[in-house]
Amino acid sequence: QVVLISGHLDSWDVGQGAMDDGGGAFISWEALSLIKDLGLRPKRTLRLVLWTGEEQGGVGAEQYYQLHKENISNFDIVMESDEGTFRPSGLGFTGSAEARGIVKEIMALLQPINATDVYDTADGTDITPWMRHGVPGASLHNDINKYFWFHHSQGDTMTVQDPNQMNLCAAVWTVVSYVIADMEDMLPR
């Protein structure tokens, strides 16, 4: 069984793509690093996917889906961060009402960093095929006030990234992915 966390590298055409969506790739990698460094071993596999081809119609994600859809019942949740890594407020979530209740309980663990909100739907080109076929999905919600200042521009460089805010985003990603991966049962469909 798999908990999938992800980001993609897509906006390097004019800039470095550090914020869009290097930030999602960074926090996904950091989540796995933190879990490993803490010596935690969840019941399910945590899988990091760094998508490519999102701007070209999601071809990387579609290829991955085609290669793994026969095991769709083993995917517990798919998570994608694609709107920068500014101060997090919570998650967008797509899934059953029962699963949403569980995710709300998990998000309560993030009260110390004020990132407890659960929004109506998850967004993410790369996780859409999974959600369309019933796999619960989550996307990072964060303060996007400055997102379009840098989105697909030459200004999208590493200097946009605030290490403290990225650490908060990584904390959200780490807590949610680990807790779901270590629950007794998969999220209800």
C-alpha cells in the first residue's frame, strides 16, 4: 500500500522554476528525509514522485498513472503541492466524508503552526487521474498572495523561497503523509 507525495519541475522555460513547482518537489523530498532521520517506519510505503511534463498536458503523470493503475486499490492517498511553498494554511482534500473527517483530525495536529484548515477539493494536474478514479487526494494550501509575482517568470529563482515557510510546508507534508501511512487502515473510499 502506498502514500504518494509529489511535486513537479515545470517552469524552467523562462526561470529556474524554484517556486513553481520546485517548492513542491523540495517539501516532498524533505518530508521523506525527516521521516527517515526520525527513524520512523510507517506501515505503508511512502513514495515520492517528482513529476515532469505537467505544462505539456500532464504527460508524465498520465504515463505514471497508466503504469500503476492496475494497483489503484493499493494507493491510500495521492498528495501534490503545486502553488508554491509560502506560509501554509492547510490542505485541499478530495475524498469521502468519512475520509475527510479523518483528515480533519490529522490536521488538528498542526495547530501549533496554524495550518489546520481542510478545504473542499484537492487541486493538482498530476494527481487528477487518481482522484477521478476514487483515490483520496490532497493538495497544499498556502498564502499565494505573492505566487503570481513569480509564476512562470524569470523571477522564479531560489531567492523567492523563504526557508522558514518552506519548513512549515514540509511539516504539513510530513505529518499528513506519515500519519496516513501509519494508520491501521487505509482511508475510506
